[in-house]
Amino acid sequence: MNTLSNQPGPASSPSPEAEREPAGAPASRASWSPAKFVLPFSVATLFLLLWDAGVRLSGSDLFPKPIDVVRGIVELIQEGLLLKYVVASLFRVTSGFTLAVLVGVPFGLVLGWYSRAFQAFNPMIQIFRPISPIAWIPVAILWFGVSDAAPIFLIFLASVFPITVSAIAAVQNMQPVYLRAARNFGLSRAQLFRRVVFPACLPQVLTGIRIALGVAWLVVVAAEMIAVNSGLGYLIIDARNAGKRYDLVVAGMVMIGLIGLALDLCVRRLEKFDEVRWGYANR
Amino acid sequence: MNSRSNHPAISVRDLWMSFPGQRAGQPILVLERVNLEVKPGEFVCLVGPSGCGKSTLLNIVGGFLRPTRGDVIVEGEPVRHPDPRRIFVFQENGVFPWLNVEENIGFGLLAKSPAERHRLVAHYLAMVGLGGFERAYPRELSGGMRQRAEIARALAANPEIIYMDEPFGALDFITRLKMRADLTRIWQTEKKTVLFVTHDIEEAVQLADRVLVMSQRPATIQTVINVPLPRPRDLDSPGYLATRDRIFAAMGMSLRIGESADPGDDNPNSPRGGASRSRSTSEAKPPPQSSVSAPDASPPAGKLDAQVIIIGAGPAGSTLAAYLARAGIHHLLLDQSVHPRPHVGESLVCSTTRIFQDIDFLPVMEQAQFVRKYGAVWTHWADEQQRVIRFREIPELGLAQDYTYHVDRGRFDQLLLQHAARQGSQVLEGARVERVEFGSDGLATGVRLRQHGQERALRCQLVADASGRGTLLGSQLRLKRNDSLFHQFAVHNWFEGVDRGPAETADYIHIHVLPLPRAWVWLIPIDPTITSVGIVTEGADFARGNMPVEDFFARHVASHPLLARRMARARPIHEFSREGNYSYVMDRFAGNGWLLVGDAARFVDPVFSSGVSVAMESARRAAEAIIRALARNDLAAAAFAGYERAVRAGVDIWREFILRYYQLPPLFLDLISRPDGRRQLTQLLQGDVYDRASVPILEQMGATIRAVSDDPNHPWHPHLSGHDH
């Protein structure tokens, strides 16, 4: 007994057959729960207590207790050094990293699109990619001396490869149906790139950018230990050399960690935009 | 439009296509000598077996692929590349996920002024029914809504032709039906030429002016079938069914499958080439049909087509078939429709699990991921107390599983049928049995059936009628007596946005008792978003109202405050269905060479989701009786007396229980809200009710009802409903 018919009928208004699916809903509605804050804070507190107890038990007078580190940070703030060093480090990262994005994204998109170009450049990329930026430090000093240019170059080098590679992969993995739909609408090559290829690749490119930023921040500290006389890396090495001020060493480390966390949170923010969120469906 | 009068919209001439094969020099020939024409404004469907190359053909016509040889002329010009004057709608959905619905629909309109673009977007948004979703992103939409957006995007570009490549292939059955209806409506308004690829024959007949049937690979257009049916199309009309069957026949599958390799085909519509080819296919999904023309196991007596013929492939028929197949009894399972088909009755009880285990069907159920049903909740309109039955509290059946399932019956019935086919049942879909034939000695000898518009006879030793409420044999032999105690009537639909209440009981069945006598509402979760809701009431109640079905539904929902709140945001998915649940019973359940199974024997208003369970249990018992009778080679009525007794007793107990329930709903609600009462109702609620001695609670309920009715001061007295028995 078939009671369904395909009558359009006046009464059957073309109501869509489903409500918005809750696809991304749980993530966006990020339910606030006390556990979300209580748990990490408990772990951090425990860590600080163990650290404190460890230093006290060992009787070390060189390695600082947490409270010494806090005093160290306060001291750095009062002397105006902390802000100065943080700004110096951030400036280098921003410069080198921006450069890497400006070069890596277009380069990667082009290599992903033109298979000939990919064939030509890929082996070279794969050779350069595994060389640690640290290994470039002597070369950077040779070329740029003890100036801002050396760490900026290192940061560029460290971040340009992850960005390029993720952009290449993004184009190559793009759903063919988007391209076919776009071609159907008669888009010119330039329109196709701007209106389809770029937005289709953006989520994966953004993931590459986030990874690259992490690497860049790692590298700036290493570069500043050697090639310059300001920045958080310099602070650490200087505090150790100038008077075994391990409280300041650890204070520098703490700042590096906190700023790294902040940078990552910022980029993760970008991933929440509607233009790219579809690309992270399963997170 | 200038081109319309002069030449066909699409013309394909002597087209060949091959792809490079695994080894060089051995290309795979996909299309061979394809010729076709589509007239301006025509709706043409291309159907063919999966993998035959119909999508390849559409891609060539659309300009996405270059043919190896031959020409495609569209609107008078040879096709070289895709063109915005003909838009493609893709199966995998080409809506851009980074744009919202509005931006997607306007994608091809950048050359237009913003005002004009806005107007067009709004127009087509409304036409496809996405109003209110302008700013939604594709990830927030269901599959059907994404396809609607893509169709709107295609229409907004104002193409001459729309190519559709299985656009509804990934959608569920009900959504597909709805999408087809809406596409027909849109096509009638917009008058575009449509070339539509599908592997679904029903879809083609519902949509097309003409259906082009493609052969197996290397594919060519094998047959062209006109569909001169008026729109809207009635899926029950003889014209519809005949056209559909012609296409089946043309595809060579002709509702036949399987083991018979004999092309000695008695169907004149079926071209030989197509028939023999289609049998050699290795489709991923095993088709549920099966051949009758040459049964491989030769039946014992001379010209028999099978030992047993089962009429109707619902749960009773398919279960019986599975049991018989496992016993090695040669049988045919006939059904007049082609599965999946819609059916009401969506919740199961625990006792079905044993039968699933018997026939190895339980893994299939688990894999199908139906919503698990862990219990039932009753609420009375006058209070908001939830009386909960949890199956884990009542493990007496000895089952490992403390849940059963809520099912989409279209899918469940199809899975069960496919399972029977896998077990070895020979299935014939689209075969309408006209009557059962009897010999001069009064013994059933076979059936007459109509298939592809032709009558034929099949002979067998035993006919099992599982035709459900069609009651084929019962009507033919005039055995049917209506059960005047239950003239119930049901109105139901699927909804979205139903609040299923607290999480613990969200996937239980919810039963709401309404203020009217014998009126109640079911709420059954079908999947995470869809809920089946149905009102059951006395037939007279519905007739009395004489109001539109939507109003009737709304009025009854409003009479139960808790239910009304839960339904506050609910939206119906399709048209309301209504049916008379008029209970009946047959004078006899079995005779010489025949027996009745499931609803074909007896039907009682299924308050407690007992329908499928009763049907399957009767099939199990029927299978036992049939196996025994065939072994003794005695198929006279007496051989089935035990079967009839057991099934009749079971349904009688159900009937009495349902009657008591209706007589005094507060009594039942009181019983289940107390642990000892719940324990006593155990077997009933699990569906295991074939032995009267095991349900003493029935007597107690009767005694209480008598006491309440004798005591006018009893608080429950006003709740008594009129009938007594």
C-alpha cells in the first residue's frame, strides 16, 4: 500500500526536509564547565608545588623557586627590560614570519596547481626542508652579521617550508567537484583562483601557518642566543653569563612559553571563521 | 530561445568513449555507439545499472570530458567545454562550503547588478524552500538542503539546460521522494530542459517525460520508454506500475535475479542481450530479487514452481522465508511493491531479538545502526509524571541484549527481505498476486499473479499468506470479521525539532495518554533528528471533527500539556498519513494447503509496539508447522491446528491486555509506576505472551476494573471507558 505520491499540492509548501544539522554546534556552543578551568589549574598548581618542594629539598641555591622567578619577572618589568625584549622578539618573528607567508602561500598554491612546476621544485624543497634552522645560524651570521636581519632570515627559513608544503597539499587535495562547478560557471583563470582555489585551500593553508608559527617562535629564541643582543633568547643567555641569575633564566623561559601559548590561541581564533570552519569538521 | 523551434536541445551522434586500461594497449570501452536526442523543455532520465557509464555520458554532454569519437551538439553548437548556459548539478554536491547559501546561489550572477542579483537569489531561495537559511553555511545544512541550494544556484544562472548526475543518490528514501516532488514542481514552473542520470528506476518514472535505458558496459541506449503519465504522478496508478515494470523488463533484470542462468525468458519485453548481460554483473549490493523462470532446485512434484509460495515480503513474510531457506525448503517470496516502501509501525519489542538470533539477523540490525530502544515512557495528560519501563529491569527472556530498536520500516523491511534473499529465498518483487488457486480436492495449488502487466500462474504445495492488512486470502475466502471493540484510527508523520525530554529516556518510546477515551500519541525516535509522531484515537472521534488533518493533529497534541511543549518547535517532514487501524480477525488461520501469517491472520491495535513482534512470532511458528508438515507430506488443515491455536492464544492475550489498558488507563499507569507491578507486566511488555498461565496480571487487572466499576466513589471511576467485555 503506497500512500506516498509525488503530488506537489498547494498545501505541501516546499519546506526543507531538515533543520540545520548540529554539525559544528557542539564546538561553537563550547559548554562552560568548571572542569575546563579547574583541571588545568590544579595540574599547574601541583607542578609549582613540586617544583618548590624539589628546590627546597635539594638545598640548591642556584636554581630558583617559583617565587624567585616571579620576583625576577617583577624585577625585569621594573627595569623596563621585559617589555623591550618581548617587543624585540615579537618584531623579529613578525617580520620573518610575514615574509614567509607572503612567499610561501603563493608559491605553494602555484606549485600545487601546475604539476610541471611542482615536478621542478619539489625535490629541492624536500632537500632544504629537513635542514634545521639552527644549522643555518653560522651562515646567517656570516651573511648578516650581528643584526636583526640574521634572526629574521632564520625565522623566514624555518617557517616558509611548512607553509609552502601545506599550500601545495591543499591545492592537490582540493575536491574536484568545486573546480568543475566553477568551470561550469565560466570563470576566468584569475577569478577561478580568487573565488574558488584560494578559499578552498584556506583551511589547510591556515593549519600550515599555525604549525609554522610554532616553529618560528622556537627558532627566534635559538637565534637570539647567538646572533643578537636583545630579545628573550638573549635575556636567557645573558642572565646566565652575567651572574648565574637562574631566576632570570627561568623567567625568560616562562615568558617564552606564555607568549607561544598566546600566539597559538590567536591563530586558532582564525580557524573559527565561517570561511574556513568547514575545513575542520572533525575537530 | 531562438534555437527551440529549429533543432533538438541536445543531440548525441555515434558517440564512443574509452579509458586507458590497466595495461597499455587495452583501453576499456565504456560507451559504444550512443545516439540520443533531447527536445527543448523535455525532462529526460538516463537509467542504467551502476557503473554502466551513464555519468560518463553526462559528463561528455556537459563538456567536462572529451569523447573518443562522435559528436555532441547542444543548442546547435558542438560542445567543447563546460558552458554557463547549461549548469551541472553534482551527486557529491558542488555547493561551496566557504560561502553561505545566499552567496552560493549568487555565485554565477556576479555580472549582474547587486539589486538584480539580490532579487534573483531571493526568488530561487524561496522556490527551493530554503527561505530563512540565507546566511546558513553548507556545513549547517542537511544533505537534502545542500542539494536544494545547488539546484537554486543552477536555476539562478538561468541556463537553458540543467544536467543532474544522481543528485538525490546520497539522500534517504523519504527525502528523495520529497525532492522529486519539488523538482517536478520547479521544472513545471521554469520549463528548463533537464537531462537527469539515475540508477533508480522509480525515480526515473516519477520524474521523466522519457526514460532512456542504458545497457551494461560498453553501454549504449538500449530502449527508450515514453512516460505519458500526467503530473502529479500517482505512484499507485496502474500506468505508473506498468511503466516501471517495462523499465525493469528493459533492463533485463526484469525483477529477476540470481541463480537461474537460463535466458529462456518468457517476457517479450526483455531484449536477450540485456538479460544475459545483466545477470553477469557483480554489483556491490546484492539485489533482493530472484528468478522464478527456472528454479534450480527441482521441486518434488512434476510441474511445481516451488514447495511453498509466500505472499507478501513484510516482516512476517521475510521471516518465514528466512526460516524456510535455512531449512532448505524451496520457496518463492512474492511482493507487489518494490522495497523499500514506506510503512508505519516503527518500534519493536524485545521478543523479536530471539527471532533475529534464530535467523542470524541480529548482526545486520546492529550494523544498520537503528536507534536503540531501551525502554518506554508513559505520561498521562493530567499530570507530568513519567512512568518509565526499562528493559534492563526485566531480563526474564534470557536475552543478552537489554534493548530493542526503533526502525525506519522502509529500511528495516528491505534489510529483512535482503537477508532472506541471502539465506537463499527466491524473491519476486513487483508481483501482484490476484488470487490463490484451489484444486478440486479443496487443496491450495498455487497463485495467479500479475507482473509486467501480464498474468501468470505459479504452482506449489503450500501457500502462506503474509499479505498483511491486504488480507488477500482472508478476503478471497471471506474469513474476515471486524473486531468491533477496536475501531481505532491513526494519523501520523515524521517530525524534526521534537523535544525528546531528559537525556536518559530520550531514545525510549514515549506514549502519551490523552483525555479522550482510547486516544494516545506515540513518539518514536527514528534517527538523531527525526521523530515519528502519531495519534491513535477512535475512528468516530476523527470522523466527528470533520477538520483538516493538521488541525486535528494540533488539537490533540494541545490536549496533553507536556506533549504540547515537546512538540512546540516540531516541524512535519512530509504529508500527514492517516489510516484506519480497524482490528479484525479471521475465522480460521489455516486450511488445506494454506495458512495465514502475521497481520494477514489477525490485527489488533498495536498500543505496545507489538505489531512486528506478533507478525514475526507467528512466522516462526508457521515455519515450524510447515517444516513438520512437509516432512510428513501432509498439508491438510489438521497439520496446522497447533499453529493456529498458539497464535490465536497469543493474539487473544494481547487483545485482552489492550482492552483492559483502554478500559482504565490509570490502572496501567499505576501498575508500571510500582516495581512489583512492573515485574508482573514484564512478559507482556517484552512481547512474550503465548501462554496464558504466564500472565496472571490479566486476571488481576480484570478484577480491579470490576471493583472500580462497582464503586462509584472510587477515584478512578470517572476514567472508566464505556466498553466492557
